[in-house]
Amino acid sequence: MQRDELADFLRRRREAIRPGEVGIADGPRRRTAGLRREEVAMLAGMSVDYVVRLEQGRSSQPSIQLLGALARALRLTDDERDYLFHLAGHQPPTSEGASQLARAGLVRMLDLLEGASAMVISDLGQVLAQNRMSMLLAGNLMNETGDHRYLIYRWFTDPLAWGVQPPEDREHQARQLVADLRAVFGRRAGDPEVVRLVERLQASSKEFGRYWAEHEVKVRRADRKTLMHPQVGPLLMDCETLMTPDLRQHLVVLTAADAETRERLDLVRVLGLQEFPAAPLG
């Protein structure tokens, strides 16, 4: 681990980012053009003290999970992300491992979609990055571990996840999730990650097993759905999904489908972060 080089690189990258690039208001009292350490900590989901120690060369070796979070927070390019891994004493992720880190271009697109709820997910439904509006609607979905990383697993094993949609829409959502997983299962034939996920879902949920046996196949692209927000009520949203050429990462964008929803989303921005079930929004 090259502590001094790592510290200098992180500090310079922090100072090079303007707050507006990551959705943070640039107030009149700001002394520097870059981000504050506490803002990097907030964006990366780590303590301010740890960010300080990293920049002062006093930290322990950061994990690959922390490095991925820092790469997202600092909007690093893929080359910069690999360099960060080298400085921290880790091998950069392989092409397979990199699919678990949001692509730099997609993260920058999240920043441009300030008025919409947007997130980057893997083809298996692991949330890799979110913009501020997505977090306001759904909370931070990037820190789930184990099988709960996958939106489909939470949907079929955690009843709390159902609260995000009205009862009459739940079968449609369940079928859509399973049909999309079927497409991935065929596209990534024999991939142990996919096979094991399907096996664990079949063992955990009879409902999933019933839908899986129907063998429906449909890649998620566009949809209209109603989200139930605990403070402002139902939100009618249009959902668009854009995919990378290898289909391994998806950019999911939710926009208001009517004037009433636009007004309610404005209220969500005022309310700020609230507790909300960690359920599929794609």
C-alpha cells in the first residue's frame, strides 16, 4: 500500500470536483472549489474520520468495497479507479469483478439526471450507484450484503419490500423480475453466480418457484408503475432502462408521469431522506 501517494491522489481528486457535479449546493461560504471531506464521506457512506486518515496517510488498508465507494464518490474514470486500487495494494477488478462497480460514464450520467430518480444496477439487480433523488425515494440501496444485494431476492423473501407498490401491482412486478432473471439465466448460461441465485430463490420462495416454472422471458426496458411513498402518497412514474452493450449494467431512470406526481416529488425533495422499504424501483 502506497500511503503517501494514495493520500495525495485522494486529496487532489476531492479538490478537483465541484459540488454541483455531485448534486451538492455550492453555497457562498465555501472556501474552496472542491468537495469537503465530510461531503466525500457522505457520498461514499463512510466516516469523516476515515476520510481524514486516508488523506493524511494514517489509515489502515481500505477494503475493495470502500475503494469502490470512493471511486463512485469522487467520480473516477475506469483508469483512475484501477490506479486507486493499485495505490491501496489491491489488484484492480477483472472484467467480471468490474461489473460489480458502476461504470464511470454511468455514474456521471446520474449527476446529469438531477430532476429524476436514477440508479445503476447490475443485470442481476444489485444496486451499484444512485443519485440523490433515488436515495430520497428509496434510501441507500448500495450497502446491502449477501443475497439481499439482489432486488429480486429481497422482493421474494422480505415482505417489507412489497410496501413500495400497491397490492394490485405486485403480481406484475413479481413476474417482471422473474422474466428478466430468466433472460439473464439464458444469456449467462452456466454462470455460477446466476445459477446459485436461482437455486437460493427456489429454496426460499414457493412463489418464485411457481413463476420460474412458467418460463416467461422478458428484459426490463420501459414500464409505468405506481410507487407508494410513506409521506406523500402514490407516485405515478415512467420507468426507462438503458443498457450497456454487454448488458451487464443498466441505467434505470424514473420520471413523473403526471403533474400531480411532479408536485409530490417536489415535496419529497423538501422532506429529505426518509425511511423507505428497500424494494425494486426498476
